[in-house]
Amino acid sequence: MQILLVDPAFPLPAGRARPAYVPVGLLRIAAHHRDQGDTVAFARFPRLAPFDPDEVKITSLFTYWSGPVWDAVAFYRSTYPRAQIEVGGIYASLMPDHCRLSGCHRVEIGPYRGGAAEECLPAYDLVRCDFQVVHASRGCIRHCGFCGAWRVEPRVQYKESIVREIVKPRLVFYDNNILANPHIGRVFNELATFRFPDGRRVICEAQCGFDTRLLTSDLATALKRARFRKPRVSWDGDYSGWPDVKAAVQMLEGAGYSRKDIYVFMLYNHDVPYPEMREKLEACRRWGVRVSDCRYRPLDSTEDNYRPGQKPQSTDEYYIHPGWTDAQVRRFRRAVRHQNIAIMLRLPDNRYVQGCEQRLIGTPWRTGRPR
């Protein structure tokens, strides 16, 4: 078989804002088919294959990025009319019926062929990247309503060791809830002592936030020893969860992290109303930690036409939670960025943030919540 693996033209940010993204699922599939004796090529849409493929396998990410997937299906189906077009990934798994309307021949739901490629070392020779994607676990013990991870990977699996998988000095963990792994202490200790033959150590980061309900002082110390950079903790709930978040920040600081290098993940444009989200943001300012914000989109949204920095938009253009307004979505996003700059530059008395607030809405934000 001759197989073309395709990464659609997802609207990923450029430059420093670009996330540590690589289509690791496609690279595992490539390794799996090579083991079967198949010929494999990789293409970022709209590049062509060096052969006439028998199969074209297209990955997908978020449901609201379904458009690039449909574009890829139409292009490669027209270009290679005899090839079987298959779509897998997050969007395909969450909305298979909608995905089938793209014109593809097959939709793969969940892990490829029931997990046949999961143990394969990704074929990193097909892409250019200075990091390696790693999973110490799959699935998640939490069933948060806003998250699709546990739906895409309903089976929770854990690894006791990952050292045999390491091929690059920079590791990016894609685990949905890495601290839920009962063997994670051992994994962190292995990373702390690992050396390449030339003596180099690994540097690590986690794409998802650490679960504050699972973080302990010992695990925070193990994270630091394993050289995890810029740790992130999750704060998806309401303001009442501040004691757990503050305790997590203190544990990470006690392990040796500077507060300005600690991030708090926050979901906004969701059930927690805008005034309460501003109180959460203010708490992070008092603690001296930065915020990584994520605008909520429903799991069945097939497009997202939000335009940052543009004129006001309506609910017809992008998803706005019934408890939020377009102005609040934009105001919160700006406030996060202004506050992060102030913390990064160690500006005293929050003067930079207050100045920005006065220019944006007339008066600075005030809160009387507990410290």
C-alpha cells in the first residue's frame, strides 16, 4: 500500500504564540504502516504525495476547525480520485456524522484501529521539530462537561516508564491529567536522572494544566527535578476553589519555581460569570502568577469566526455564552494580557494594569475577595 498522511491547514498562531504542536497521531500511524511494509508520505495541506496513493489519511483537531478538514478532503479526493479518503482525530471522533458529510470514505473514531499504533515510536523523520510529544497516560479520570478528552479516549491507561521512548532533548507531554498516573513519581524520577550518551539532559513541559486536587509537595519537587518548565495549574471552576489553587502555587514555589514562571489555566466565556472571572484574575495578580486563558467553544461547534481586536460581533458570528457578552469576552482577554505583561516585567502596584483598565473601561478593577 502507498499511504499519504495529511495535516490540514489549521489556523494555528505563528511565532512565539504557536503551541508545541505536531501531528503525533499521524506520525504513529506512519510508523505502524512502515512496520506493515507500506510506503508512507506526509504532507501539510495542500502539498501532494510523491506517488499516487492508495489511501489518504487526514487528521483533525478541534470541532470548530472542521473547515480545514473538509477543504483537505475535497482537495485530495479530487486530486486522487481512486484513493480511499479517511479522517480521524478529535473532530472525527466527537462528530463522526458531521465528518462523514465532508465526502470522506471512512471516519476513524477514537485511537487508530483500536490503538494499533499507540506503542509505535512516532516517525519524527517526516517532520521538522525540535521537540518530542510524549504520553505517560491516556484518557482522564475527570469527566468535565466542557472537555472532550474523556470522550475521545474513554479508556484510561497509564505507563510505568517512558525512558525507552526518548529520542529528543525537549519533551512535551500531551497527557490530559498527568498527575492521575499512579506511577508518575517514578516517571518523574526517571526523567531527573536520564542522560543521553553525550551527557545531555531532557527539558520537559506539559500542555495541559496540573490537577490541583492531585498535586503534592513531593510531586512539585519531582517536577522541578525532572526539569519541567513553566508549570501550569488548572482553575476551571468558580472562585471558591482559590484555596487549592493558591496551595498549588505555594507548593510549586517551594519546589524552586519563580512565581512569574507559574501559570494558571482559566476557561472563560463559560458557566463562571464575567465578574467572578475577574476576581479569579485578580487573585492571580495578588499571587504574582500569570494566566493562560482559553475561550470556551461548545464541543459541537463546527466553526469559530471570532475576530480578536475587531469591531463588536454577535452570537451569529461566534459562540458567546448566555451569561456573557461580546464586550466581556474581549475585555477579559485584554485584561489577561495586560496583567501578564505587568507580572512578567515585575511592575509594582499593578500600575500598568490599572492604566490599561482606565483606558479600556474608565476605572480599574477592584475586588474584596479573600487573599
